[in-house]
Amino acid sequence: MSTHRGFESSVLECKALAGQGILKIRWHEFLERAPDAIPSEINLVDRVEGMMLGLAVGDSLGNTSESMLPSGRQAAYGHVDNYLPNRHAHSRRVGLPSDDTQMAFWTLEHLLREGGLEPQYLGAAFARRQIYGLGMAVREFLTNFKSGMPWMHAGASSAGNGALMRIAPVLIPHIKSPGPGLWGDTLMAAHLTHNDALSNVASVAIVDLLWKLLSCETVPDRLWWVETFAATCELVEPATHYQPRMGHPADFSGTLSQLIRQYVVPALEADLSVTDACAIWHSGAYLLETVPCVVYILARHGHDPEAAILAAVNETKDNDTIAAIVGAAVGALHGVSALPPQWVSALLGRTESADDGRVFELLRDAGNKYGYGVSTLVASRVPAKITVRTAKAAFAAGDPVKVLRKIYWVKIVSFLQQNWAAIDDLPDASGVRIWFFSDVSTVFDFIDYPSRANARAALRVNGFSVFTAEDFDFIARPSPPFEWQSHPNGEIYSSGRYWIGQ
Ligand SMILES: [Mg+2]
């Protein structure tokens, strides 16, 4: 089966997949309509950056105390209102990503790179890098996808919140030119990892909510949040009677919209705290728990981004994901300028272990590409451009090349053929150089990076592994002396043709 898209329109493709029962949703003409244009008075830069940074901040505030019950978290950490000291950053109080931020920003990176949502390639983008705090469903998807299953069959049958947490960026390409492709992209991105109606319905409803929040000029009232979310669910949800996992709430059986209407509205009327309300339906990763939590927190605290995010962080169990979704919503409504500045400034902006500033770089690129602009805040956080000096004219054929480092990286590029790499320090501590060479010790390309960590990350992303005689006992490593010989296909890596993530 072809793994490539056979349709120009993501909506038509989703409709066809829904018709075949592969993509689970009740098809409704709503999904073939463009969303309303966002009013021109809206400060889109502030709102879109707020949506994405709100997501990252919420995740980072929550992921150091994820999956604890609120009482246990309170006992261990007190009331969390800042990043906890992070063992992955020398115990500094900085914001580091987990799967929510990583997969959301890799989706944005994918959209920028491909020019649109291509689910097979988005799957590959999720599969090639390490994900932190991976949920069970995404793990199952990755196993399926890496075994060669095409994207539309690789998702796990799971009503967990793993698609909902990372769906926000699919709006961004559509903001300036709204079209029904928004719903096609939403459904493809959601279905990729989660083969489940509840996940698809919730993803459509949250994208609709985020779109409306980007358009809001005033803060909506409490019931608006509930009604807006439930009404969108009703359009596209199959008449499935879901039961809560652990009998919370007891005796409930029905659809997501019914759960929200029957339980969230009365809890609001009773003015329950988030903790008391979440005790009714629980606050784990199952969508029948996550969604009412998100809607309740937004209805109660949506006017105050700090209070909303902190309620999610402190008063729910799957707190990083719930805070990421709540953060995206309050960020879309209030803008990045309304998020507590200390949270944004202490966010390292990583999507991987050492790509500090990457989320800001992606936001800058998106603002430029999609025409809504870039804030000075985001621009100021973009790391200095990694300079990739090209190999052109640096050496002549036959020139000796000194490759000093003895740790070699290898990538199998075709049958019985490998490309090799080694990372050498540049003089004056000005960075490092990755040399690329062949089996017969000819060096054919190089790329310079600011640090060894950058270079290692880039090699991994591009399919290189550290060579060990045990793992690769079928190949022999090249040995010095090395000499320069141009590659028959030119500078295959430094030109960017076969190199990503610079
Ligand atoms: Mg997470």
C-alpha cells in the first residue's frame, strides 16, 4: 500500500477514510466549512505566540510533578507556582519540555518544512527523536509506524489525551486564509497516533475553541466555554455510550458532550474548587477525565491566565498535559504579553536535550511564513544562527585532511556502503566540525556547529549512530590517512540536500 497521500485536499481524504470506517468520526458538513475569519483588529502575533508558549509553559510547569495526586504533590512540593529545580539542568529552576511541547513544536516544524500537513512525514518526525514522558498510546503508534505500517493504520486504539495535547499548531497555517483544510489537518494529525473517535472529537472541539479564542476581543463568560466545546462535540460525535474508567462519575454513560453538560455545568453552578470538581470526574490522561478538567478550569479561571495554568498544574493528576492544553487556550485568548514573564523567560525553549531556543526559532519562522509577524520577545530569544560553513573550495582533490577524533559515527546509506562522521574541535574554541568521509578514507564534506552537543544531536537526527565494533561487526571502519575527494553528488550534507535540523 502506498503511504503517500492520494488526495489534494486533507478534508476529502479524511472524509474518504471516515467513509471506510478507518478514521473514526461522525462526518458532518461542519468539517467541510471554513472557520470564520479572525477579525483584523486582533493582535495575531501576541495571540499565536501566546497559544504556543502557553502550551510550552503549562507543560514545563507540570512535567516535574506529573501523575501525582494533588494532595501528594502538595505534600512534596507545596503550592507549585514556578518551575521546580530540574535534574536535567543542574537543578536550575528552568522550563524543560516533555512530549506535549516536543510533539506540538515538531508539528509546527513539520508544517514549516513540508508546506502543509503530510501525516506520513509527521509520523516520521515523531519517530526519529527521543520523546520525554511518552504515553502508552504514542509508544504503540511508534512501534507500529517504525515497523512500516502506513500512517492511517499506525495509530493506537486509545482514548488518551496524547493527540489533544499537541494539536494546537495545526491552526497556524490557516490563520490568515481560513479554509476547511483546518479540519482535515486536525483529523489527520489526531488520527495519526490515536485511532479513536473520542480523541478525534475532542481534537476538533479544542481546535474550534482555540480558533474562536484567537478571535475573541473580550473574555467570554463561564458558560460560553462549556457550551462552545459541547456544541462542537455534538456535531461530530458518534452516538457511543462511554463509561468512565473507575466509576467517576458513578452511573454515567453517554457521549463527551453529555458528560460536560451533565457534570461541568452543575459543578460551576455549585462554585466547586477545581480540586473538588475534578474529584467528581478525575483528572487523568483518559479523555473523559482530561476534557471536563480542561473545560472546568477554563470556565472558572479563563479570565486569569496565571490562575488557570496554576489550577491545572496543582489540582489535576495528568497536570502537564492539562496545563499544556489550558495554557494554549488562555494564551490564545490573552496573548503572550499576559503570561507571567518569569515563566516565559525561564523557559529554555527546547524540543530536545540541547536545542535551547528552538521553540522561539520555530515561532519566528512561522510568524514570517504565515504572515502574522514576530514579537520582539520571540525574536530576542532566537539563538544565534548556527553557521554552516560550506565545504566548497576549502580543499582540493588529494589534499590531506587531519581527522583527529577517534570516535566515529556511521550511517548505512545503501547496500555495502556507509557514510562516516567524526566531530573535531575547531581552533580557538569557536565550535566543532563534523567531518564526513567514506569507507575508503576520503573526506567529502563538513559542517560546523557551535557545540559538540549540537553536532551530536544533528548526527542523530540525520540517522548516524556511534560506531562500535559490536554493533557493526559486519563493517570495517576507515582508517587514516584521510584525503579530500569531492563526492560525485556534490556537498550532499552541508548543502542541506540530505541534512536536516541545522
Ligand atoms: Mg507530558
